[in-house]
Amino acid sequence: MKRLLPTSTAGSLPKPAWLAEPETLWSPWKLQDEALTAGKRDALRLSLLDQQQANIDIVSDGEQTRQHFVTTFIEHLNGVDFNQRQTVKIRDRYDASVPSVVGAVSRSKAVFVEDAKFLRQQTQQPIKWALPGPMTMVDTLYDAHYKSREKLAWEFAKILNQEAKELEAAGVDIIQFDEPAFNVFFDEVNDWGIAALERAIEGLKCETAVHICYGYGIKANTDWKKTLGSQWRQYEEAFPKLQQSSIDIISLECHNSHVPMELLELIRGKKVMVGAIDVATDTIETPEEVANTLRHALKFVDADKLYPSTNCGMTPLSHPVATGKLKALSAGAAIVREELVNASASFSASSN
């Protein structure tokens, strides 16, 4: 029987100090060539062990094989020049130096499939793998070729679909597409963003997820959040179409955010990964704090469709803080799981 309230993470976890600079986003690798390949595999095993020791149900590689959640995938594609860089405004809120699209984009070989196969060999648990979403890929580049965000997104969607099908064949149970851009470009999301995401999942038989967050806990993002007022209603813009889409799971940022939980009514019927761990603070949540977030979500999400998760961006946290948060997530989910089982047993007894 499937476990009630299966726990998961949004994706990234801290890297070992010998692989990359600790508590630093997108840190360069400290190893090279064959040593880097071996180091990534060792880090993946350690990350998996951390998840298992914290009783996380749906595990991932913790993004140990990636320096950046978007550009590590892009750097393996044809048509993108990392030497021709331009400064663009990312997510419409901070400037970044990004590579340029200089020709037709294509994928000549798989990017993460061998890493996914390696993870599959390490565990019998369900595994989740994250890929960047088409819109977020477009928003992390300078386009000197297509000169159309929509056209470029459709090309990326085709490439992502190729990668996703090979990840599925490698034994991945859930493929997650990271789309923080969905919380920013509302007209584009509804005009072509969700359609491009549908193209990326076309033909997949494994479960699919879209992760929509408010960004890592960096100053540019926390400053932006301060401008959003007492209620963050950005999800309201994309939820109606996502509810009608083929995406199986919607992954959200909830704990310590100002997202009104009642917005989950707009995706009733979908599975929901509820981010019940705040990554923008070193304070480790108590199990009861996690449980309270999950109890609130259960007012709007059926218990068999709720997946307790972390918010995204645990990379810059220290290892003790990150593992403490994972354990709090599992403990909080266990509290609510027991409450649900007891309530069901009481209901059955009274019915008899």
C-alpha cells in the first residue's frame, strides 16, 4: 500500500566541501575531469544517505551533479555560447551575466541520464529528477538567434522532452520541471508557457511535476518578496490552466510565505507538493510547525494527493541545518500521518 503523505525535497541539497565551496550558491567545482566525475558520484551517494537517514520517501540526487539548476543543462546543448555573455534581468528583478543563444539549439547527447541511472542503482525508493522548465531556460539566456521567447521555449521544450524520455527509461519515477518564471511572467505563462511545458512532458508515462517557487533565499529575492504585500497571490495567475493541464504534481512554496493556502482550491484534484520547510533561514523548523503547515494544506488538498516537501534552494545552507530540516519535515509529516490514520480508524469504528 502506498505511504500516506510521502515526503520529498524540491531538489538541491548542500554539496560536500571537497566538491564545491560550502554555503555558496552555484559555486565552481573544486575537482576536474575524472576526479570531478567520481566526486559527483560520491556526493550523490552521501546526499542519498542524508535523505534516507531523514526518512525522506521520494529521493533525488540533491543536485550534486549540477553547478546550476538551469545552466548546467544548457551548457551541454548546441547553439549556446558561454563565451559570448550578455547582462540581462533575470526573473525581471536582478541583473546577471548569461550565455547567448547564437544558433539553432539542439541536444546531441543525454545530459543527466547516466547520473540518473547511477542514482537508480543505489536505491529501490521512488526517485525524482529535476530539469529546468522551458520558460525559465529562456529567462536565463540572451537570445541573439530566435529573437522570440516563445519560439526559443518551444525548441527547448522539444529538447527537454528528449531528455525526459531517456530519464524515464533510466528508471526515474517523477520528472520535475523547475519554473520559477511562472511566478513572474503571467501573460506569457498563459499564452504559451504552460503549452510549452505540456510539449516537454509529451508522451511520458512516469509522473510529472512543475515546481513554482519565489526563488532562492538571496537578497534580490528576499527584497522582492518584501514588495509583494501581505498576500502573495502570484499562483492565482497560473493555477487555473495548470489545473486543466496534463501535469500530475504541482510543487509550491508555502511555509513562512504569504501565499494564501486557499489558492490550492484552484488546483483541486492535482497532487500537490507543499513546501513546508523554509530555506531562507538557518532556523530549523519544529515538527509541529511542519505539521501545522500540512494541516492547513489538508483543508484544500485531499490527503492522498498531498506530498510534504521542502521549499527550494537548500544548497547554501550548512550541512547540519539542511539535514536538521529534512528530519523536521519527516517528523512533521509523521505527526499528521498518524492523525489521519487515527481519524480514519475512529470514523470506521463509529460507522460500524
